[in-house]
Amino acid sequence: MRSAASVERLSKRYGSVRAVEDVSFTIETGEVFGIVGPNGAGKTTILECIEGLRRPDEGRVRVLGLDPWCERYALRERIGVQLQTAALPERIRVGEAVTLFADLYRRRGDPEAALRRVGLADRRGAAVAHLSGGQRQRLFIALALVHEPEVVFLDELTTGLDPQGRRDAWDLVRDIRERGATVVLTTHFMEEAERLCDRVAIFDLGRVVALDTVGRLIASLGEERRVAFTHIGALDDAAVRALPGVVRVERLGDRVVVSVRGAGTAGRVTTALEETGVAFDDLRVERPTLEDVFLARTGARLPGADAPEA
Amino acid sequence: MRAFRSLAWLFAKLALRDPTSVFFSLALAPALVVLFGLAFRDAPVALQNGIGAMDHQLPAIAAWVFAMTGLFTVPITVLTRRETGTLRRLQATPLRPATYLAADVLVQLTQALAGLGLLFAVGVIGFGARPTGAPVSILAAALLGALAFLALGYSLAAVLPSSRSTLIVGNLLAVPMLFLSGATAPLEVMPQGVRDVAAFNPLLHAVTLLRGAWNGEPCSSLVIEVAAVVALFVAAALVAVARFRWEV
């Protein structure tokens, strides 16, 4: 399969601040590619270099075979962009916005169809300023899709949305993928990346620290499971840590998270805990998530986790 | 071309929806004419070879409205779009800066000329103003003046960092420009030093040009004024295009 975009040894600085440092990756046609990482990791910078909105200091970027900076007008005909911070002219209405954007492209799409696709057909006459956060974000998706682009870029699509708005946005991303377009999205929600992305590049401090399919990234942590519970009464951390298969013990107030490795270890730890006679509550055994991969690869710890690693 | 038409049509609709924009471009100038007309009627102005007060002041008010559009309306509109991220969103489409500017200029120009039409209509119908110049000359002078001050507005928008700074810079420029334009106090009564400074005031030249065209002065006597207004247009347009920015 021909790749939709490639980034080779890209670097970008703002003054003395290194936003992106020597980054390389390839985005395959038809996949949902996630650029994830904490705020300030360089996600938006890298996205804007691929979109042709920023000029890289070093490195080579190709999108659909084009140089995003030198051939930006040719490229912009074929990509759809949703920006992290964007606005529309004051007093514009929903239908006017999507019609205007359809008119800006050589391949004029169907503004009505774009509105239907994001569920805003009945809000055509509404002032954009009066839309809810979720509706507004759906409108910006419609503006990115109206000309039926080959690659769609979504920057922090769901930041600031309520749970329902987030789910609606996720459905739209899956819909874009099903129609055959390539999707490149940035997010700092690991859950979102886990649910939407075929492959994920984890960024930290301007560098790629991990890149693979979500499944393989999680599997890379090994057979790690977490036994989480709230205890009532005294609990000796050292005794828990000494149990076979326990990798580390973390505490968040009364909540204890015991990371274990090895088949059947989770069950044995639970039994051992019961035998200590400590009363505990809300016991859960969790498999690792992308968030754990992120924490493991960046060396970051959960905020509030004050227990040292075993 | 489709992008240009769509953008211009949209900007026109948005301008008409904005009460502030409608007030400043269409209502303010005719209101000033009414006030001035009620105060002075059509008394001849002693200093100005017997030209009626309204025929003397009407073109000056027109030039003043152009200056206000250039110093405030245009830079605030452009900078607000830049600050909110509206321009950035447009930048991510195949839209060329020149197409965007052309559509925006067309709408601003149409608005300025519509305001001018209303202004002249109120002066002529309501207060007996009588242009003696050829309509073509008046229109040409008005078009030139409007374009020059619009260009000034786009150059300010390109150079200034924020819409807040526009208010400060606009006021700093507007007060001396207005005072030294001959539209408020006649320059003839001012000391030579002040008149020397006023010679660099584009608004003075725009006022003189529009007055001359309105009152039928021959083109040959307005060469300096035409040159000054064209110079403002060229210089400002160059800055506006060279320094155009989509983002903050």
C-alpha cells in the first residue's frame, strides 16, 4: 500500500525552544494514525508541518507525494483540516460557513451532504455563535470534509467536549475511515487514541518515544495486570510488594494499585490479600491501557501517586 | 473566481448584519451632515470665494468618513479575524491571500461608496448642496480617496500586532489628521509652521481633492492632491500585500 504521508528527520524550533526534534514516521493510506502525548509534546507543531501551515527547520515531509510547504495550494485541495484553535467570521450561520468552504475548493463538494453527515442539517440557519461546543466541533469537521479530502487532519478534536459530544466525534472519525480517507489525529486522551487509532505515535518532549499498533504497544508491556482496591484498616505495603509476581505498588490515598506480572498472578495476589485479613473494597483487575504504555515510555507517573516504585 | 464571489457575497451579508459596521459606514456621515446642515444652513463661507457652507463641508465629511474607515473599521475587522483564528482556518484551505484581500476590499469599498452616496443625497436633497463639478470627476476623486484610506487600513492591519493597539494608533493618527485637514478649522488661519506640517497630512489632500472635484475646480489645479492621495494608496497597498499575515 502506498503511504499517505512520510516524515523524515523533521525538526522545528521556536527561538531556542525545540518543539520537534529529529522525528520520522510514515502514515499509511486508509489508516487512522494517532499523534499522542501530553500538552507541549510537539503534537500540533508536527501536524502543522505536515499540513503545510508551518515550515520545518530541517527534514523532509511528503503528503500525497507533495511537499506541504512548497506545493501547499495543490496539497490543500486534497486535504481537510480541523485546527485546534480556529474561528469563523462573526455572525456567520452554519449553512453559510459550509457553503463558503465548499466554494473555496476546486472540487466543490455538497454542503448539504456535509451538514447531514455531521448531523447539523436542521441547524443550517443557526448562528455559529449559538452552537453548543459539540455542535461547533461537528461543524468544523463538516468544513474539513466538505470537499471530500483524501487525508483528514484532526487536532485535539474532542478537547473541551462533554462525553456525548466526544462519542459523536468518535463516530464521525470512524465514518471518515470507513469511507476510505486517511485520518491523522492528535490527542492527549489515551483512551481516545486506543479506541480510534490503528497506529499510534507517542510523543514526549518533541520526540517519538513509541510507534506501533495500539495492540502491540499494549502487549509490549508484557503480561502486566493491575489489581486495584481500596483498603479499610492498616495495610503493610512491604508485605504486598513481597508477594511473588508483584512488580510495583502505587497508592492514591486509600486506593492501592498493585501491578503484577505472570499468568495467574492476579488471582494469587487477591487470595493472598484476603488471607492477610485486611478488609478491602471495590476490587478490580485491569489489563493495561495505552495510558500505561505512555507512562512506561515517558517515565511519567500518575499525578498524586506518591508511592515509590518497587 | 467562485471562491472570490462566495467570499465577497458572504462578507457583504456579514457587514450588513453588524450594527456597528452599518452605523459607521452608512449612518454616521449622513447624521453629521444633518447636524452640520441644521447649524449652518446654506450660508456662504466668507473665506471660500462664496461657496455655500454645505458645498464646502460635504466633501470634507466624505473624506473624513474614508479616513475613519481606514484608521478604525478595516484594521479592527482584519485584526479581529486574525486574533480569533478565522484567518488561520481560511489559510488551511486553497484560498490565496490575494483572493481574500480582493473580496474584503471590494465589500469595504462598496460599503464606503454606499455611505458616500447617502451622504451626498442627504446634503443635496435636505440642505441644498449643489455640486458644480462633473459627476465623473467627483466619482473618480471619491474612488481614489476611498481606495487610499482602505489601503491605509489594510497596511495598519498588516503591521499592528493586535486590535487593541489599533485603537491607540488609530486615535493617535486620527486626531492630528482631522485637526490639520481643513475639515474642522480652516488652515488659512493657522501659523505657517502648522501649515507646513499639514502638507504631509494625506487627509488634507483628500479633503482638498474632493472639495475641488465637488466644486468644479479644474484638474490642473489639483495635481498635488491627486499625487498625494495616489502616493498614499501605492505605499499603503505595498505594505499591506508585503506584510499580509494569516496568523498572529
